[in-house]
Amino acid sequence: MSTTQRTQAPATGGGYRVRRSSLTSWLGSLGFLVILVVLAFVPIAFVPVVIQQTTSFLILVILASMWNALAGYGGLVSVGQQAYIGFGAYAVIFLTQRDVEPYLSIVIAALASGVLALVVSPLLLRLRGGVFAIATWVVAETIGLIILMQSSLGGGTGVSLRALNVYAVADRRAYTYWITLAFTVVLLGAVLLLLRRRTGAALQAIRDDEDAAASAGVRTRPLKLILFVLAGVGCGAAGALTLANTLFIQPQSIFGVQYTAFMIFMVLVGGLGSFEGPILGALVFFVAQNEFADLGAWYLIGLGLVAIGFALFLPRGLWSLVGDRLPDPLLPIGYRLRSGKS
Amino acid sequence: MTWVNAVVQGVLLGGLYALFACGLSLLFGVMRIINLAHGDLAVLGAFLIWQISTSFGLSPFVALIPALVVMLALGYVLQKTMLTRSLRGGPLIPLLATFGLSIVIQNGLLQVFSADVRSLGGQAGPIAHASWTITDQLSIPVLGVVVLATAVAVLGGLQLVLRRTGIGREMRATAQDADTAGLVGVPSSSVYARATAIAIATATLAGMFLALRSTFSAASGPTQLIFAFEAVVIGGLGSLWGTLGGGIVLGVAQTVGAQFDPQWSILAGHLVFLLILATPRGRSLDLGGVRA
């Protein structure tokens, strides 16, 4: 975590060091680790409703981070990530109907959603902006309609995940929680890795200006493909985990565009194009959902208005208010030039 | 003969989609914005017409006029408060802002008008259900012909305005390069305001026809947006007559698909759209999101 490189600066003749870590990032990483350890013990220490709620929260974190990876770094505003959410959930139904172990099914379903993203990517990734946005939506609608027609998957009335009944209720709740936590760590870890490695600078260049990045020699297409497939895996996992958490799905809701609305809200409020922002956004959304969801349409009107407000006036979200005051990102993804003599 | 009937109905349905698509296409062409609230604005227009029509016992065609006034005023406010500002924020912001607007309109309508499904067919009188019977299995609905004729007139009129008038020249200039157009005395803000006005007006018109020929509810907007967008892409971005052709292809795909199985109707439209995306024409959409 403290990789340092020496470079010669020709103008001054003195040595400079590029540092990847700093006090902020050490403290930040430590903070994330502590939170992670605490999270790992939630099923042991808390009552069932807390476990289930924390599972929902972690799923929101996954969704927000995946959408941010697409829009915040790839410049890809997808209105159709529900395609993978729904596909992941129904893949679990499909696999468990064929006697695959339910938790293994969730892993396979997530990977299969990544394959789906890979399959549709040649069609979608050459599009940009609004055209890309609505084309992803059409793909989601198409997949939703096809699954709606499959009577073996429950058709329009929905379907329950019965396979999990082999576990005792308390065990099932804990296992679902832990596998959700594991997915959260792996998926966010993948985003972090992409940002920390050489690809990170390229991704941030694409985020700031895709054409300029391309003309500076960044190969944008493979990077966008990586993000798109990663988001497919992540959203597929989120869908499969939602099913494991709620045990029942309907095509109209799991393929519903409201998932996109929630993702856009979380990322815009938290902070587009930062690692920490979507996590903060998921937290805000989680609280808002628990406080105001009873208000029905008014709640959604409020979400829409807040999203518009952030898009127009604070497009980098709440995290920009905090993050801009910190000397470095909370996790060691930045580069900092220091005089080597010190 | 049922197949001929399906194609005829599809062509007429295509007129409606072209009317929906026209405003979307214009805003994209001039401002490089894909307005994700386009369908919801059309449905809002339909609700306004429904409200005016039932409150005062007016025909929907008369109620259209005050509804247009209200919608244009709303469009002006949106333009001033949201669209222009969002354009300054880079290519992602207009998408995010109009998506937020779509959520607000949908749920606002849900709150005010409930989730009930409505239709303007009853208020319109005999024209809504009249048709010319050609043979037993082929009948041509009068309303469908009116919609298609309106679509041709609107698209043709718009084409004429864009090609032949000073306003049209200014729009084309701004579409090509807003900054340079501004330098020679064509302020982009007034051009954008006009384009938004036309888009809102045609959306309201399309919303009325949707409500006349079938049903609508607070949740109808996104589907109409998707159909409009498919019509634009199938027809080729930036071509108004292409949009009409795209609408008709989509309409025919849906009605012919429904002949196989009613469940196939919308799916067939989506599949034709995805097929077009995979062809060389779809590949030319590489330029689709290039900023102005």
C-alpha cells in the first residue's frame, strides 16, 4: 500500500517521489477495515430485522457503486441496469429449479449476468449519451418481456425462492447477509483496484472528457467494456441477493425502471465519479426510504426533485463537500508528488 | 386478409409514434438533449386535456387549445430553469435532470389523478370509433387516418420551416455550432426556447391522440418515450421523414407481432429496433452522442 517510485525531475535536478499513500489514506483504509470487521459480526450481534435491513443496505451500496462505475467513470448513463438485476434474480430461480445449491446459484447468476452484459456490449457500447441510455432501457424491457412469457418462471404473477427453505430461518438470514457482504467487498474491491492501478488514471481521464482521453492515447473501448461487464456482474448479484433477501420477485418490479431512479438518486446525492460518494448516497437513500417511503407518490416526487437539484447545482454530490477538504482520497488511489530531499 | 389488416393498422399506429418522436428528434437535433421526460410530458398534456374536457364538457379537440397554452408556459419555465442550465453541466447532466423530471411528473400525476386508467374516447364523440369498412376483415379507423395525416402535416410543416424560413435557418445553424451561431447574432437561448416550444406542443398533440385511440394512465409516459425513441433510431437520427418511416416500421412490427400472439406485440417492436442497431445504420449512431 505504500508503493513509492523515484523519478528525476529535469528542471530542478532534485529527486521527486510519487507517493500513493498518505496519512489520510492510511486512516481512511483503517476506517474502512474497522467498518468491515463490525459489519462481519452483524448476524451474530443483532436482531433479525437489523440483519435484513443491513442486507438491503449493502445491496444498495452495490447498486450505487456499479452505476457510479458506469456513469461516473465511463460516462455511460445507463437507464437499463434493471436488465441485469432481473436477469440475476431469475437466473437463481432457474438454477434452483434444477437443484443447484441456492447460494452457489447466486454466484453463478452474478457471473451469468456479466456474460449477458458481454453479449449485448457490442450493440450498446458504440452508442453514447442519451442514445446509449435509452438503448439500455430497451434491452432491459426486452429481457423483462421474454422472462414474463416463461410460465415455468412464474410468468407475470411472480415466483418464490423455495430452495432456501432447506435452511433454518435464522441460518438463512445470516448466510444471505454474509454472502451479500462478500459480494460487496469483492465488487467494491474490483472498482478500487481499477482505480488504483494504471487504469485508474485512464478512467478518470475518460470521466473528465472522453474525446480528450482518447486523443491522449487512452484506449477507451476496452476500459468501458470492463466497466460495463463489472456493472453487469454487480447488478446481477444485487438482483440475486434481493431475491434471497425477500424470497419473492415479480418481473414488473425486478425489471422496473425504478431501480435506475434509485441508483441515479444515490449516485447524484452521494457524489458522481468518486469512490466514497455512492456509499454515502446509499446511506442517505436508505435513511430516506425508511423515513419517507410511507408517503408513496410524494416520496418519489421528493426523490426526483432532490435528484434534479443535485444534477443542476451540486453534480459531484455531497461527498464533494467533504472530499474536497481532505488532502487525499480516503483510500490509496491518488498520486501525490513530493520533493525527494525531504 | 387479417395480415393486410394488421399492416394497415400498423401504418396508422406508426403515425402516432412519429408524432411522439418528432419532438424528441427535434430537441436532440437542436440541443443534443435526449429528453427522458418526453413521454411523461405528453401524458401530462393528455391529463390536462382530459381535465379541461370533463370539467367544461368540451370536445377534446377544443380542450387541446387551452391545454397547449398551459403546456407551452410549462415548457418555457422548464427551458428557463432546467434545460439551459443542465446543458452547461456537460453531457450527462441533461440526462440525469430530465430523468428526475420524469419521476416528478409521473408521481405528480399519480398523486393528483390516482392510478386509474382513462380514455378520451368517450368525450370525442363518434369520430373515436368510426371506421370505413372495406371488407369483412379490413376496416380503416377514421381516427387512425386523422392521426397519420396530422403526423404527416406536422413533420412536413416542420421540415418546411427548417428548410425554408429564417427561424429554421437559425435552428440549423445553432444545431451545427451554437457558439458560432451566437457570434453572428443568433442567440442560442431563443432558438432553444423555440425548439422546446415545438417539442412540447407536438408532445401534447401526440398525448391527445394516444388518449383518444386507447387508454392512458400516470404510468404511460416511459413506454411512449421508448416507442418514440425507437421510431427516431429506426428512421435515422436527424431525419424528420425518416422518423415517420421509423414510426411506421415500429407500428407494423407491433401489429404484425400481435397477430402471432398478443404478448409478442411490444417485444416484436423492440426486436426490430435491436436488429436495426446491429446493422450498419445502427453503427452510424457512433456519432449519436457527439456534443454540439
